[in-house]
Amino acid sequence: MDAVAGCGQSADAALSGAAHRGGADGAAVRAIALGTVRWYLRLTPAVEGLLTRPAEVPGPIRALLVVAAHQVEYSRNAPEATAHAAVDAARLLELSRLTGLVNAVLRRFVAERAALLAPVDVTEAGRTAHPEWLAARTCAAWPAQGVQVLEANNAHPPMTLRVDLTRVTAADYITQLAASSIESYTTHWMPSAVTLHLPRDVKGLPGFARGIVSVQDAGAQLAARLLDVRQGMRVLDACAAPGGKTGHLLELLDGTGGVTAVDIDAGRLERVSENLRRLGRSAQLCLGDARDPRTFWDGRPYERVLVDAPCSSTGVIRRHPDIKLLRRAADLRGFRATQLAVLRAVVALLAPGGRLLYSTCSILPEENEEVVTELLAGEPGLAVRALATDLAPGAIGRAVGVQLLPGAEAGTDGFYYACLEKTTTGA
């Protein structure tokens, strides 16, 4: 907890050590840590209100107190047992001198938590444990849905799989799951999507090791389909890591045409390679900067281009609650600049009549339709291809493109899509 809130480390990085535990212990550590991160901005003011001089309390102890408060407020564990465990943890941290403080603070939190949390819960930001700037921007962008989005960000997301339809149908795969006593259901608007009733380790999924299925939100599965790739096409995945959409594109091409997958980070590009090896698919992997085609382009135009752009990730907070603590309002300016730079660069690589799909996992208009509108103002050779709002239940048409909100009717994460086509003249 201290690594995320105090040092700005991602939750995945901070939990990498817990991954080696495996089994129930590793799962429990991860669940407690992510739950604490999810509710950190609600719990911390209440806990620190019980400290005379919070700044003088070591970071690990402050983090321990919030973790314990989370267990008291959101778990079924006996509060007294949680307090005892926290005292033991302080000893393990070699901070035995502070066990009295830990015990006293947690006993008061158990007894007074309703009164301590009441002033925090006065605002939507406090009640839903969001930074003020993000709660305000969410509600301003979505006046009718903003509060529901904030609440959805604290829900546990479903575990949805993408079935490789060249190898098995969703219905047949559900039969395979049932044979392994795994309950699941299909998604009527996404033929490749199968959602599990209860999440589980991928190692226990039939055919996962052989690449028959991949973990991918149903909303994310829209990207490859909206790009409308046809067999034999030459396709660019401009910001490819970690490779989920790359794999889906290759499944749709099914051994014809080709995909160039570009990423600026060598470590992340290796993840793309690992994912494709599991799928038994191959692409041209290029370590390069999508803003500078000279780093990867061979001079031949692409018929399809996917720009799954770097963004604030405000549509996937329920999967990555640390976004609440790590993201800053000032970050949006940098993301927008990168998004526009990538789009302007790859437009030149698109063949006449070709299609570009712009995608983000953001719910904020300044990263979505406003970016596309600014791009179009300087690119007269691009035309907007309208996307149907029935592409998923609850999809919302925007001035340009379509928005899915997290936890809405479709049950997906938050995604934005805009489809552009290069005309045969003017660009």
C-alpha cells in the first residue's frame, strides 16, 4: 500500500512479489491490497483523523492502518481479529514500538467509524473514493451517468474471455467449461465473448495454454471487429502492447495478410511476443515510436490501422484501482499531445480508402471526441465513418464516435471508439 500511495508504484508492480506465493495466500494478498487501494481515498482521511501528528508516523504504519481499516469496513472478518493481526504485522515490520498506537487507533476506528466516515461521505468524491478532480470531470462529462460511473469504478469487474472462433465456437467452449465445472455465459452482441460467473486462474481454463481463449473484456473485443479487417489485408497495430487486440486481429485474418505490431517499450513488446506465441500466431513486431514512422515503416501503406492510444485509463479503474492514486489532472495534457501526434503520423501510412480506428480506455471527452475533432480539422482527406450505437447495449453516440461507460448495460469497461476513412483525394 505504501509503495502505491507513498512511492507512486503501480499496484501490479508492488504485488509482483505476492504473485510468487500462488494459491490462496497470493490471491488473498492481492484482494486485500487492491481493495485497500480501491477505497484508500475514503478510508485515509478517517484513519488519519485519529492520529495526532500523521506526518510523524512512518509510511508503512500509516499504510497498515488503512489496510486494517479496509478489512474492518469491507470484509467479514471480526474487527477485533483484524486489530490483533495489524499489531502482529507491525512487529513483522520491526516497528514494535508502535504496536500500542496501531492497537489504539484501530480500536477507535472500530468504535467510531460511522462518525469518522460521515464527513468524508458528504461529497461524491469522498463517498466513492475518487480524487476530487476526477469525480468533477466525470460528472461534468456525464451529467446523467457520472455518479453511476463513480460507483461502477468500485465494483469487481467480470472475467470475460475471447474465444478464437477459427478454432471453436463460444457455445462449444461453454460446453468445455461446463465439463470442468466452470459456469459461464455468452454475450449476444459479441460472438467471441464468454464471461465466467466467477473469476479463476487462467491455468485452469480449458485450452488457455493452447491459445483457444484469451482474457479480454467484451468491450475491448469490439476494436478488431470495428476495424473490419478482411482476409489478406495489411494491418498496423500502432500501440500494440500487451497484445490482446493484436491477437484478435490475427485471429480475424486467420493466416492471411499481415499485422505489424509496434510498441515503444521493449519490455511491453516482449509481452506481445509471449501472448502471440501462446496463441500460435505471428506478426511483424517492431520496437518503434508510432509518432515517428521512420522507426518501423517499410514504405508500403496499410489498409487498416488501429490506434489503441495511451490514455488516462479512466475507463478501467475497476480493474486497476491504483489509477485513482497515480493519475493527475495535469497528465491529460500529455496524453492528448501523444494521442494527436500518433494519429497525425499514422494517417500518412493509411492507403486511400483505408480505415483507421481510434480507441481509448478513457471516459473523458478531451482524450476522445475532442482529439478526433482536432485531428479532422487538419486532415481534409479523412472522413468519419459513423458507428452504430447498437454495437453494444448502452453505447452512447458522441459528436464523433461512440462511448461505452464502465458497468453500464453491456457490463463492459469504459471504451471510446471512432472510425475514420481516408478518401481517395485530399490527403
